[in-house]
Amino acid sequence: MASQEKYTKYAERIRIFNGLTPDEVEYVLHCGKSIHFHEGQTVFHEGMLGRNLFVVLSGKIAIYNKKRIIAKCRVGDAFGEMAVLNQKPRSATAAALEDVKLFTLDEHEINQILDKGVAVKLLLNIIHVLSERLEKANASIARLRDEKSAFDGPQ
């Protein structure tokens, strides 16, 4: 597969790369690195200082909070970006549900990208991903409140 076609496919499949040109995707990918984890291995623990964001290239990742799965990340999904962006400890643990290949960018590599024009597109895509997560969380909270109200009955 020609490299331009490969990077176009990455832009289509990886949400934080949506709207990037093949050249911009290539640039971002060359700034970071690929890493592998075996099934059951932990990528990071809740409470750790987060210096990397990750994108699932193959396999599945589970995100845990207090030992409960709160999300599953599949090919194209990004995770770990909240701790990097807000420079706070990780709010959850990430572990491989099966053998996985991840793309990762550390803080230095992200700063390198921020010096380029591709940064705006990349950051907007991350904002869209975080906004969708917040909308889902708000819907879950509303649903739980409705269920609690129905269970408690009229006051």
C-alpha cells in the first residue's frame, strides 16, 4: 500500500487524526512511537502522573476506575489524553484486554507537534472526543437520577 493511502486510512480510522492530511498524519506518527502490550498487562495505573497519550492500533484496552471497567477502547480510540492535557494524575487504570499495539506520544513529542500547524486540528479532534465522553457521562448521570427518582417514588 502506498504511504499516502496508508496515512489517509489512518486519518479515517483514528478519530484524533480526522481531517488531517496524509502528510500531517505521517508527521504525527513519526513524532511518536508504537508499543506493544500483552493481554493482562497494565498500560498505566490510576494515580500515576500522565505524560503520554495513546491510540489503539490493534487489540482492545479496558479503562478501569476502582477496579470497575468504565470504558473499552478499540482500534482508532485514543485514551490517556486527559492527564497529559490537564497535568494531573491519571483518573483511571488502563490494561490490555488482549494483545495490543498502541501508538503513543509523550509530553515532549506533543509539544513538538504543537509548534506546527497540525496542532490545531489535532487538539480540536481531542476536544471533540472529550466532549462526546462528557455528553455520554451526563446522559448516564441523568438516567441514574431518573431511575433513582422512579425507585424512591413521589416525595
